[in-house]
Amino acid sequence: MSWHVLGAGSLGSLWAVRLSRAGVPVQLILRDEQRLASYRQTGALTLVEQGHASQHVIPAHSIDDDAPIERLLLACKAYDAANAIERVAHRLAPGAEVILLQNGLGSQDEVLERLPGRRCLFASSTEGAFRDGDWRVVFAGQGHTWIGDPADVSPPSWLSNLQRSRIPHTWSPDILARLWRKLALNCAINPLTVLHGCRNGELTGYRQEVAGLCAELTVLLQGCGQADAAENLQDDVWRVIEATAANYSSMYQDVAGGRRTEVSYLLGYACTAGERNELSLPRLHALQQRLFAHLGARGLPRH
Ligand code: NAD
Ligand code: KPL
């Protein structure tokens, strides 16, 4: 059974290459005929790992192809997920499974609404990859991916494909808690790095601000039924800040590169969930307003 990877960006390419080189059938779904022509001209994906570049010839099709899909890895940004799934929903074979690799929360529900009755599995990843050219991806940080299904705790048989492909992963019976915890970490770190224009490690200069956000994020998680994800949040935030001290957060990099951020699926989702649960979260709301102003001043969307 072949994997289809929709979104040949950083993480999608990283997954496709590892599956392919382990002999697991995989094909890429590209945005349109123009991207397909560009890929075919290049002829392969390049993976740069520990300074070493390797080429991988992986079959690709445009999103308008009509071949059935049995196993789909949705590897686009959170804000593209709903639209992308609408484009391929009619191609999903009976019993097809969809793995959602988006960061944050909210996009998973948007996809589920469009795929009633389908098994959709959620993933949360700490692997790091970026593109340094067309059809080139750099594997920048070892990490781990947790996969789970809030509707069904039984692991899928294809996890053995990931094992064989050396994609470090763990089946997570409570994937929502993982996604909430990661969202909280991202909300405590990423917007401040954008507003203060700093690396993660430089947040040690803003201890009070980080502590205030962690306190409200703890209230948020508890108020949203995620008490486990709230445990020792502040300690974990400082641990991540220390472990990634030299890095610029993904949101910082998006803003610096003039790219749309995933704010609606991170801080935006947090603020909306807080309102829905009638929680008082003044610091998070103020942070969102400051971020909106910052994005607006740079001509970037607030969503
Ligand atoms: P990316 O921008 O590098 O890749 C996304 C790809 O999806 C792009 O190539 C884009 O053209 C493609 N795409 C979008 N809509 C499409 C459509 N309709 N049809 C075909 N292709 C389409 O993004 P990424 O960095 O790989 O991130 C994907 C998700 O993974 C994000 O939610 C991100 O936050 C998360 N994530 C990324 C990393 C990382 O290191 N890159 C780490 C952890 C989590
Ligand atoms: O995930 C991250 C990101 O930059 O998006 C970390 C490193 C945890 C910072 O929030």
C-alpha cells in the first residue's frame, strides 16, 4: 500500500525521503501542474543530513490527479490543511487513513469536519527541517513524533513502516494532551521572540513576562480539561528555552522571512478556547493584540 504525502515542503519531504529509502512505496502530491513540471525537471528530492546531500527519486503527481489514495500524510501548514483536504477528499479509498502533521490545534477539527467517518490520526513532532532551495530539505534537528487518534486508541498497522524507515515515533493514547502541551510551549515562547526580536535563549531577560504567560496557560489548560498537560508547564518552558537557546523560534523565522505565521492555530486558538470556557486570560489577550500590531505593521496576515 502506497503512502501519499501532500505537501513536499520541509517535513513532508523529510518523511517521503525516509519512507522511500527504506523501500516503502511513497508518492508526492504537488500543488499544481507547474510545481509538478518543476519537480520533474529537477528529477528528485535532495535531503541534506549532517552536511551530506543525497538525491531521492520519488514519484509525484499534481493534486488534480485522480488515482485513489489509501494512506495520506497531510504535511502542509495548519492554515492550508482544510483547503488541501477538500482537494483530495474525493480520492480517498474506502478505509483510507489520514495523518495530520500540523502544529497547533484547530486545523485537525477543520479537516475532521470535511472527512466525516474517516480515520484521521494526529501527529505532534519535534523534528526540525527547513528548505534551502527548491526540492531540497535540510534535516536540522533530531526529534520525535507522537502519533495518536482521539477517537480510537488502537495503533494502526503501518507504524511498522515508520519503524523500518527510522522515523522516531511513539504511539500516544492521549495525543490531544501532547498537542495542547506543545501549543502552550509555543504560546509561551514564540510570540515573545517575535516581539522582542530575539533568540529563544534571550527570553531569560524577560523572566516575569514568561512566568505570567505560563500562569495563564496553566489556567487555560486546566479550564479546557487538560490538567495533565498543565503539570509543571513553567519548568518545561524554561527547559525548552535552555535546550533551544541558540535557535530562533519558528514564528520568529516566519516573520523574519515575511511568511504567514500559524498564529491562528497557536495563540489565536488559545485565546478563543479561553473565551469559550469563560476564563480570564488578560496577558494572553494582550500578547495577541501586540502580535497582531507587529504582524500588521509588516504587512503580514493576523490569521
Ligand atoms: P512547509 O511550508 O515547508 O511545507 C508545506 C508544503 O505544503 C509546501 O511545500 C506547500 O507548497 C505545500 N502545500 C500547501 N498547500 C498545498 C496543496 N493544496 N497542495 C499541495 N501542496 C500544498 O511547512 P513545514 O515546515 O513542513 O510544516 C508543516 C507543518 O509541520 C506545520 O504545521 C509546521 O508547524 C509543522 N512542523 C514543522 C517543523 C519543521 O521543522 N519544519 C517541525 C515541527 C512541526
Ligand atoms: O517548537 C518550537 C518552535 O520554534 O516552534 C520551540 C522550539 C519549542 C519554541 O517554541
